[in-house]
Amino acid sequence: MKEHIAKEIYDSTYSENSYIWVNEVLNYEGGDDYAIRRIHPNLRDTVGTKLSTNMTDVKGTTPYKTELEGVKQHGELFFTYYFKKMGSETISEKLTYAKLYKDFDWIVAMGIHLDDMNGYIDTTTGQSTRIVRRIAPVFVLSITTFPNG
């Protein structure tokens, strides 16, 4: 079952350079070797690496600790940290959603770099602006044509 899931994850593609990865928790108390990287499309050569809640990103935050504490407390969480972009050496801030699947001791996560979202945000903002410009005159006309009372 785990091999099938891994194949599905590695074969999947998502917009904005997003991908899914899996860390398997070995010790819910954290510390060195608390988890092992099971699936990671952006770091395939590091699959099998033991992880530590003491590891830091380029800004000095501890994303693995944040992730572990969040999934232990809430079962899932959104959080940000700095990480290497897919297929690049560029490091930027990433927004991640992680969820604990306790039956497997898997933390399954997916994220997007915040600067990759800018194009999507610009497109959506432009579309929203065009819609508001079309609707506003109709709305104003409706209010002035059909006064209350």
C-alpha cells in the first residue's frame, strides 16, 4: 500500500510547482531522528534521511518542530518556513498544509512558495475587478430605480 501511494505521489503534478511529500514519525516526542523522510519529489536523493526537530531553515526557524507540534495538537496545520524551490537552488518562503495520518504515522504535506502565488493572485484580482466593474452599474441602477418604501 505504501509503495502504491509513493508511486502516485511521485507521478502527480500540481500547478505552481507544488508537490506532496511524506515524513514518517518515529518518535512523537521529537528530537534527533524523530522522523524519516519517506517521499519527497523535490529531494528524491534524500529519501530515507532521518529528520530532527532541531533542524532550522535559513531564517533560523524550526519547521519540523512546528509541524510535529501542530499535528500532535490539532491533527493538521498550516505554517510557513523557507525552503528550496522545485528544480532550483532558490530559497523562498513556503506556505504548507500538513496532516497526520496516525495509522501510518505519516505526516502528509503539500505547499506552495508564496512568491509563486503572485501570478495567481494577480490573475484572480484582475478577474474580480472586471466582474465588479460589470456588476456595479447594474447594482447602482437597481438601487436608484427601485427605491425602498
